[in-house]
Amino acid sequence: MAEPMTSTTQSYDSAQLYVWVKGLESKVNTLLREVNLLKNDHLRKNTDFNKELKSIRSDVLELKHEREQTQQKMDLIIKELRRTAGAEELATLKKYLDFWNPLHFVTQRDLERTIDARLAQLQSSDSTINTPPASSNTENIY
């Protein structure tokens, strides 16, 4: 049979239970503080992460706009290049320039000076041909 409990064992058990409850309460309070600390740390890191993510999204959006602008500029350059002369056209132009040789072209003023000089030369040579020689005293011996 079981012995009836005495008051000393009952009080000892109450005191022991009180110590255990206080110990558990202390451990629970410590765990609650750690959970709150972890929760606050998680919220702060989540806020920082969201800010960083927002910044990265704006950077990506800016890069997309820059890429579109670059693409448009490249398309414009390609259109301009298509309107410029190709290698065959340049070869044809070079052939004609070599044929015409614009370095040997003369201006109208240069041409007029050359013509005037040539006419003056012809007139001076005509005047020496048409004038009789200075000594006309010789008679025909034959």
C-alpha cells in the first residue's frame, strides 16, 4: 500500500515545483527575447533586401532604356550607312576622277591669260615675219 504523503515531502515538492516553474519561466522569457531579436533582425534584413531589390530593379530598367536607345542609334547608323556609297561605287568614282584628273583643270582666268599670252606671242612673231629685213640694200645678183 501506499503511504500517505507527509507535509515535508509535499512542501518540498511545492518548493521544487516552484523552482522548476521559475526556471522554465526564465528560459521561456529568454527564448521570447531571442525570438523577438530574430524577428526584428529578420524584419530589418527584409527591409534592406527590399530596398536593394528596388534599387536593382531600377538599375535594370535604366539599363533596358539605355539598351533601347543604343539599339535605335545603331539602327539609325545602319540606315545612314546603307545610303552611303559602297565599294563598287567608290571604285567607279575613283576611275572617273582619275580619268578627268581635276588637278589639271584650269580656271577661266588662267585660260584667258594663256590665250592672251599666246596671241601676243603670235602677233610678235607675225610682225617679225612681215617686216622686211633691216638691210635691204643688197641687190639681186642673179
